[in-house]
Amino acid sequence: MLKRLLAPPAAAPLPAARLPLLPGLLLVFAAYLAVAQLTMAIGTAGHGLFVPFWPPAGIALAALVLGGGRLWPAVLLATLGSALISGFAPLTGLLMGAGNALGAWAGYRLLRGPLQFDPRLGRPQDVLHLCFSAPVLGGAISASLGVGALSLGGSLEAAQLLPAWRGWWVGDLAGTQLLAPLLLAWLQPREGLDQGRWRHLAVAAVVAAALSSLWFFSERAPESFAYAGLLLLLTLIWIAFSCELRLVTLALATTALTAAVFAALGTGPFANIEPQLVQVKLQVLIASLTAVTLALAAANRQRRSAEEDRNRAEERLEQVLDSLDDVIWTLEAEERRFSFVSGATQRLSGHSAAELYANAMRWADDLHPADREATLAAFERQFAGEAADQEFRIIRDGEVRWLRVRSHPVVVAERVVRIHGITQDVTSLHRAMDRLAASEERLRRALGASEVGVWDWAVETGNLQFVLAVADGNGYRLAERSVGLAEWEASLHPEDRARAMQALLDCRDGRSLRFRCEYRTHTRHGHWRWFRGEGQVVDSADGQARHLAGTFRDIHERKQVEAELEKLSMAVEQNPSVVFITDAQGRFEYCNQAFSEVTGYGLEDILEQTPRLLKSGLNEVGTYADLWRTINAGKTWRGRLLNRRRDGSIYVCLQAIAPIRDANGRITHFVSISQDLSELQESPDLWPPRRRS
């Protein structure tokens, strides 16, 4: 991400056509034809058919680069028109037009394809491809078809073919070098020219024209031409390094046109030279000046572009670093001064980067007294080549904050030259760790006090994690144990194993909302103990459980009590004595089997009833009052009662009734235990007469 952010913008592809096809064709046709006729009008060298350079070749290549290969018909038709105006046969003109159009199209395809040409001319290789690679290929094709057409038309003899081909090819090469860069520079969108740049334009044009005139008009000794030429070259170099590309191409065009005019006049360095050599010398001059100057301008532009990209990248990087909460810094070891501190230092330490630049130890003024000595010692060890990773406290605006510093010394020739580092504010982390420790302490206390453990099952791995608070001195510590599901299953009692696993899997698979199960597991001491586990799915994805968690509790003592209670309950239920229990108001809540057998009433018959249901009316007066007075006083009443069965028969029982108290001593229930004495009712000697009540 950072690499993409800091990367320079990618080079622009070849521009697409901006004009519709028909206006584009008309514009290229008109420009090509007009320049061709003007060039033919001022041509002087050669045998009357050729000129020193052919600017329409530059128009054709530039038009296809800017507007696309679809504009080639305009080149063909414009060449045909120029040939017809100049008196050539239609077939000759058509073949010449085909050669010019095909040459321009071939050069365009070469630039667009394997050469990866950038029409902004921002690289030296783009200048060389435009000035040499494309026109060398295109000019060769154009010259071959053009000279062939002239030969077929009878305009050239066999001895003239090679000089004509060479003149045509070099003319196209020179014309492309003269005009193609000029058109590409001026017809593409670029930054606007401010007043300063227009001044550069005026200076460049005037200086180039003046030096050209000085050179080409001079009638002095030949050695003076060398000095004038050197001065011209230096001027063009200055223009290449000082001016924008459009101004450079304009200066080159001015120089080339001036050279062409005075070459035709035969003055200056072109004086007293054969016409054929004038053409060659002019073409070499144009090619060398154009290539060198444009290459230097492109190299300078590439350098400036690289500097701009670097500055832009540095600016973006600085913006990125300033947006971070961490401070990035570089310390020069020998001077012990900061060479870079990111903008976050103001937010983190309260000190600006300017303060740290002025005093590299300004940060040490805020060190916590308890950390000062160790922190400064670690700081000094960095200069010995030791990397640092240290946390310490500072006091800022009366608040204690934690900082973490990580640094890496850069060692050159066994000497630390600089130290790169990063400083982070880890106060929130320390506070979170403190809260976590406090939370863990509360969890330990809660688990320890409640005697409850927690468990977590990672379904994918099958790992079961058990955590239990264990007494440790005056507090508790968390004991953890991790087992696989199969290992936990193997530790279950054989009688409980299938039931516990089924309950767990039902919860995992969604057949039950919660896992609840009581089971026995084998302890490390070799005993079986009862536990109660509960839990549910706490994490799932796509309908599949990923984590189950819950609690477990040791219920072994409770199970033992329940077993004792079960034995006691069975003893009461199966006891031959009649036993029933009532609430404090005397309403039945329980009776055993013997009660039902003796009285004929089942439990469902006596609920919400009172023992008055058994009253026979044959007991002595005051018996029941004495009974209630005794048991309400919290004592046990014992006596003989005559009770009535469900079928109306009377039976005699020896009965004891006692109160049941809760933890607060309040009477909540009464329990009655009686012995049926019906078999003894037939002996009259056992029962003295009594008053009925």
C-alpha cells in the first residue's frame, strides 16, 4: 500500500484521437499539402526534384502519433495532390503518396509497439526513437516507393537512383527531426506558459536566430565558424536545460530554417561548396543539433521529473508519517542530534520537532524519576551499537504516560553513524493490561468463592480447556487444564459416558439450546467424583458451531446428601408405621404407604385436608386441645387415639406428633408417626372406659 502511494504516476499512453475522423483527415491533408508546396517552392539543392529536408514527413508522423493510424489516407491524398500540382503523372503521384503514407504508418506502428514510445518526450530514448528509429524505417520505405515511382515514370535514370534514394531518405529523416518534435511539443496539453516562460521563449528565439545569422553570414576565416558553432551549441544546450520543451523545439526550428535559407544563398560555412555537399552538410547539421539538443532537454526533463517525483514522494511519506500516532525519528550519532522527527512528536510528548532538533535530549526532562536512570543507560548503549526495545514512563501535564522505544543503530566501518527508531505511546495498552489483571483477579475470586469452574470447547480442534480457581495462600490462582475431547470422554464414568457425550453433541448440533448434564469423572487421586456441567454455543459460522463454553461445579457432596436423603425417604416410605406430614396449619403434605393401607386414603385424597378427616369422635374430651397446645409449644405429643378409616371403621393407634423447625427456629411442619393397634382392640382389658369427645 505504501509503495503504491509513494510511486510516481505512470507514463501516459499514446493519446487517442481527439477529432472526429473526417475533420482530422481534412486538417492533416491541408497541413501536409501546404507545407509540401512551400517546401518545394524554396527547394534549391539537388537536381530540381528534391529539397534538403522534407518537413511534411514530420507532419505525417506527428499526425499519426497524435491522431492514430487511421489518418494515413490524408498523407496519401496530400502527396498525390502535391505531385499533380508539381506536374507528375497521377500513377507516379499515387505511388509516391502510398510510399509516404506507408512510411509514416510503419514509423507510427514501430513507436506504438515494441519501442513503447511516450509522446511527451520526457526520456532521452523517446527523442532518439522519434528522431532516428521511426524516420529511418519510414524514410526508407517512402524513399524506396517514391524513387521507384519516379523511375517508372521516366523522371530518373539508372545512375541517379542511388543518389536520389539517399537524398529522399535523408530529406525525410531531416524533415521529421525538424518538425515532428515541434508538433508533438506544441499540440499536446501541457502546463501553461507564464510570463517568465514567455520571456524564455523570446530570448531563445532571438539568441538562436542571431547566432545562426552570425555563423551563416560571416565571411571571415573558416576557423571563426568553429567558435560561432561552439557558441551556438552552448546556447542550444542552455536552452535545453533552461526552457520548456516547446521553446526548445521552436529554437531548433528557427536555427534549422535559418540554416536552410543561408545554405540556399551559399554563405557562411556553405560558401564555395558543391550543391550536393551543401545538402549533406545541412542535413547532418540539422540532425546533430536536433538530436543532441532534444536528448539533453529530455534528459533534463527526466531529471526534473525524477526530482519532482522524489519531492512528491517525500512529501507524501512525510504526510503519512505525520498522520501516524507513532513518532519516527533518525538520530545522527556523531553529532547527537535529530536529523528527522515526524510530526506526531507534538501529540505524543508535548514537544515540537523544532524543540528536538534544537536539543536532542529535551525528551529526557519528562522522564519519570523511577525510570530515569535505566532509560538513559539504554539510550547511551545505542551509541555502542546495541538495539533498544524499552518501555518507560514520562510525566506530561501531571499525567503519567507509558512510552515504548525501539531503535536500530546503523553501523558503518564498525562505527555507529546514525540511529533509526520509533516511539509509541503504549499508555492505553498498560491501562488495558491493568484492567485485564483486575478483571482476572475478580474472576479468580468469583470462581474461588463460588467453587465454579469454566470450560471452553474448540470444536474444530477438539480441544477442551478447563479453568478452576484454586486456593493459594490468602487468595486464589487459576489452574488450567487442556485435554482432547476423546481424553475427556475416556475420563467419564462408564455409566455416564454415553449420556454426557450425547448431551454435549446435541448442544453442538443444535438439537438442544443448552448443555446440562450431571456426570462422574475420574480424578487424579483415583476416585470418582460427581460434577454438573452447563453451557451453550458461543461462536458459530454458517450454521456450524465453532466454540462451546460454560461452567462446571463439583456436586459430589450434594450427591452424597441426596443419596442419604434417598435412603431416608425409602426408609420412611417403606416403614410399617403410619407416617404423615402437615404444614404449620395442619394441612396434609405427605403420607407413606402404611398410612394408605391403614386409613384407606391415598395421598391425592388427603392433600389440602387436615387430620380432622380421621376424627372419630370417640377420644377423651380435651385430647385435641392438649395435642395442639403441646406441639405449638414446640414439644412432642404422644398418646392413644381412636381414628376413623375411610370405610367408617374405627382403629386404635399409638401416635407421636412432633414439630419441624427451619433454620430460624420457626415451626414450618408437623410430622406424625403412629402404630396401628387394631389387633389389640378385641381385648377389653387393655382399654379402660372413657368419655367421648
